[in-house]
Amino acid sequence: MQKQHSIKVPQLYKITSNIYKKVKDEGASLKNLVYDANHPNKKAIYALVLTTIQRDTQIDFLMKKAQFLTKEPGIQVPLAKVLIAELLWGKKRLASECRPVKTVLAYEQIFQAHSSDIKDGFQEPLIQKVCKPRFVRVNTLKLAVNEAVDAFRDEGWILRRYMGDNYQEFLEQVNNLSESEFMVDLHVDDLLIFPPRTQFYKHVAYKCGEIILQDKASCLPVTLLNPPPGALVLDMCAAPGMKTTQLAALVQNSGKVFAVEKDAKRMETLRAMVESSGATCVETVFKDVLTVDGTVLPDVEYILVDPSCSGSGITDRFEIENVSTPADRINKLSGFQIMALKHAMRAFPKVKRIVYSTCSILPEENEAVVQDVIRCNSNFKLVNAKELLKSWDNFGSDAYEVGKYCIYSRPEYDLTNGFFVAVFERLQDGESNEFLKKDVNSEDIKQSKKKKKSQINQNNNYEHDQSIELCDSEKTTDILHNEEQDCDNSIKKSKKKKKMKSDTDVDQTQCNIENVEQDLDKKTKKEEKETNRN
């Protein structure tokens, strides 16, 4: 018996059960946890956690039927679930003499007997596994695209050329790649396309950082941001760093790319990625991005906002959220996403273009976020992303006013991960934001300036409480205090000046005004009618 206890649980199962528990109980991101896992077979960890999550309801049913937890009170539940998932739906075997494995194996026949009673009504992923091609981004900081193409041809690969601009025809060519053929992408100039399951992890170009394995959908946000050489760029949520290094390549290692990350472990990953890529123009910033503004990073011209999201568009990377994500987590994510995008528009007065992107296919994190932000912003316009790409077929939902201006990549159609991208540009003289709410106008601003300070403070307190409900708890206290101070300062300035010269203050004041009017509408029917007419 003592010998049984001395046999340790295999590291694969131990690490997987710990990750499973954090994902289920804390809503943590599987991607971050797997990247940080101290185990060489990260793919196996991902696959087993995914299987356990997907079959969670079924496993609970089987354990209840077998009275497993009643008879085995000492076993760790997350570990038991992982072992059952492996035994019934994974490798279908458990090769270990440790006690937890032997315990689960003792119930194998009982589990198998009751498995026929399970209906297949468990939660499926939002998107199904797609047989995607292998995308390889050439790191032009180390190797020119034509040099990479020639090198692969020297290895025996055959370049299939597509000279047209019809996206559907291009996708047909990609679908018909033979095992020895590769292509150059239609939209991303430094992206090469190889047949599915082509392996590059042992390739010398991958090991020395000349090529980066990056899905096409992940390349689109940087491609649409399109900063020129010498530009000052901010990557607001930078880790693990693939988009950061793509930005560095696009600006040709000149200018500056500020890469912000607040998590220590993810910062280590980011710095390692930057170093291996040869991106000398990147400056990593170890801070919460919502505390970074134009005083910390002056003269920023281009901003990439690619915040944490549900990952519902991911087909094969280390994300678990393509299994159904709880509504409260979506609300928290979208709350932070809105804050991050608004912060990008308000805190950097010299920014020209902003790209917002997620690896989600949920409109709550995409069109809804964009619409919320652009409706109360008088300094930016939403650019029609379709006009920036050479032929594209998937766009946002018609249920949202902004939908047709935004693009999606759809795994089943575009042969990529699922992604969403929206592009914003600062308004120039004579331009206007067509999505700006019609009841936010100059007359409303004048009237709202006359409102009592107590009413404004009451409204600010309401905004503060609402933000706390939406944001990640670790960010709320300092960030919301700063935002409340900004609102008060903005209102004071509006009383002293007839015209708002600061773009940032105008935008903030208008948002406050809209909220004040909503509060006053409850008291005065006359004001409600006047607001509706406006």
C-alpha cells in the first residue's frame, strides 16, 4: 500500500487537472495557462482539458450513477474528471500505477455501462474544427519574402501562383493545394500558405526566427492598422507578441512600437518573442494599459487594441472559450473591451488610426462594443474596413448599425481562426461621425452645462458602480477613480470655456451629458419630449 502512495500522478494529468480547475472555477484563459505550463506536450494538455470541459456534464452523470464521489471521497474531483475524460473519450487508456488512476480504472466497466444512457445533447463548440492550411508569416526583419520563397523552393516546394483578385477563386486554390505546393496570401504580403498539418517546429527558419507560425486572421488587424516606417505605434494588449513583432516588421524596425503588458509571466513570453524576432524598435512596458496615456507615451500615432476576449473564434489554438462562455464572463469582457477602446481614443491626442480586434465571433464583444463606443465619440469615425482589403466577403451583423463597416474571418469560409476587426480614424476638418447619437448636439451641451453639480456627481457615481460590475475586479478601483476624476475635470473645463478645444475633453463631456439627460428624463416629461425631438 505504501508503494502505491509513493507513485506520483503523471505530470500531464496533474497539470491538466490544475488548468481545468482554474478555467472552470475562475474563468481563466486556457491559452495563458497552457503557454505557462511546464510541460513539453502542450497540445496534449489543451486537447485533454478541452475534452474534459466538453464532456463535463456527462462525467457528472456517470460519477453520480456509479456513486463515485460517495465511495471515493478522498479523490480530487478535477483530477478524477480528467482521468475519466482520458479513459472514455481521449486516448481511452490510462498508463500509470498511481492510486488515482487505479481508482478510476476500477470503475471503468460501470462508466461504460452507463455511458449508453447519455444523450448527445452536451454543449458543442460554437465553431467546429476546420481543416485549415498552415500559415507562415515571413519575419521580414530577418528575411525578405522573396528570399523565403526561394528557400522553400530550394527545399522542393512548388510555388502555386495566383495573379487575380477574386477572393473565392483564391480560396479554391488554397483548398486544392497539393502536399508539395505553397502560395503567397492574397491580403497579407508576407504570409505564406502551406497544406494543412505541415510541420515547421523543427525547421531551421522557425528555430532562428525567420518565420513565425501565425494564423492569417491574427495578421489582419496589423495589416489594417498599416503604420508606415518610422511611425510611433502602441500595442495595448501585447503578449504573447506575434502582432507586436508584425508591427515591428511593418515599420521596418524604425520609429517605435510600445508593447504593453501587465502580467509578469506573459511579459516574459512577450520579451522572449520580441528578442527572437530581432525587433529592436520594440519597447516593452510593464504596466496596466489603462494607466498608460499620452503623458507616459507621447506622440503615439497608431494603436492596436486587441484585448482579452472569449476566444470563441479559435479553432486550434490554446483557448477553451470556444466552448460556451457564461454570460457574466462575456459581460465582464465586453466591459473591459469598451474601456480599453475608449481609453485609446481619449488618452492619446495625436493618434491617427485605431484598430480594434478580437478572436471572438460573439457580437457582444464585437459589433456591440464598436457601436457603444462610436455612438458617443465626436473625434473619430468608423472606417469601412471592406475598402481597405482587396476583396473580402464576411462582415458584421445587420442587426447592428455599424455591422457593415466591420469584417469577420469565418473558419468555415475563410479557412482561418474566427476573428473580428474594426478600424477607426481621427476626424479631419469637414468630416463627421455618422454614428454619433443625434441627441448629443451643441444645444444639448449648452443646456447640460446649466445642470446642478449634485446631479452630475450623482450620475458619475452611477457610472462608477456600473463600471465596477463590468470590469475585472483587479482593475476597477484605481482605473474607475481616475476616470471619475477625468469626468469632473472635463465638466469644470466646460463651464469655463464656450468652446471645447480639447478633443479628449469634448468626447468625455458628451458622454457625461448623455448620461445626465437620461437621469433627468425620469423627472421631467417635458425634457424627455425635447430630447426625443433632438
